[in-house]
Amino acid sequence: MSAASFIQSIASRRTIYKLSPELPNGVTIDKVQNFVETLVREIPTALNSQSTRAVILTGNSHKLAWDNVVKAMPSASAKMRPESARDEAFGTIVFMTDVKTIEKLQEEYSAIAHVFPTHSDTSNGAAQITAWAALEQLGLGCHLQHYNPMIKEALQFDIPQEWNVVAQLVFGSVREAPTEKTYINNPVKIYA
């Protein structure tokens, strides 16, 4: 992959809310899992700590997690996005951070202990954006959500309690293209 095609894959990544609960032709959940595993493994982390974790929810697990969010929302308008995620998407990648990994680094490197949560968040964010761009390249639509406490509460699996939920990447087939992207003027200056 050239640098230009890598940049194009990031630039073409879009927030797409109009999804349908299926995968595009030729895309399997195993392929999605393989991409996510690879990205979580390969994204750089502070001192190679590898604190990012992820699980993929589909089917009933996906619906139950989002139903938990819907029930927690205080109004009909607040329920709209989680209802859409529950009913119109194929699945959700839940990104988490292993708190024990961060605490171990903080003990080993006490002089800089305060930096490790931020570094972990940065790595987790890198995993989210690269997974999003990769799924977009597979023909999937995605949107990133942050209903962290309600999603964590709904994870009734063998997920360790010390894994904190950071974000949810909701995905499915694209039902409707997004509107045109707009940009702010944000130049990057060079100082020599």
C-alpha cells in the first residue's frame, strides 16, 4: 500500500448512521475479527504494553447491549441513536483498556506513572480509527459511540472487570451514504 492510498483510506472513513444489519457480499464476521485482532496487536503502545482489548458483539449479544443503553436513556430523543445501533447495525466492536496493564506500568515506572493512562487512550484511539478505516475498505459503514457504562454493564461474558470500556464501533452494510464532509481551516505549520 502506498502512502497516498493509506491516506485515502483514512480520508474516506466516514460516520455512517444509516446501516442495515447485514454484511456486504464477500465479507464474513471472521474477516472482521481477523482485521480487528491484527490491528489491536499491531498498533504501537507505550513500552509495548498492549493495553487495548476488543470484543465483537453480533446477533443477540449486540441487541442486548444496545437494549441496555436504550433503557438507560432518559427521553425518546436520547433513545434514537442507541435504538438505531441496536436495530439497524450488524454488530459492535467494543474497545476496552486493560487497567491492570496500566497499573503495572505505573508501579514499574513511578516517576512517569501519570502518563500511562493518556498513552493507553492514545493507542486505543489509534486502534479505533484504523479498525474503522479498515472496515470502510471492506465496504462496511460504521459510527463510533461512547455509551461506555451502559455497554460495560451489558457485557455478561467472561470479560474481566478490569477491562474498562472506551468506545463502541457500530458496523453494518451501508443503507444510505453520508452527507458531504466539511472541514475547518487547521493548517499544520513548520518551525525550523
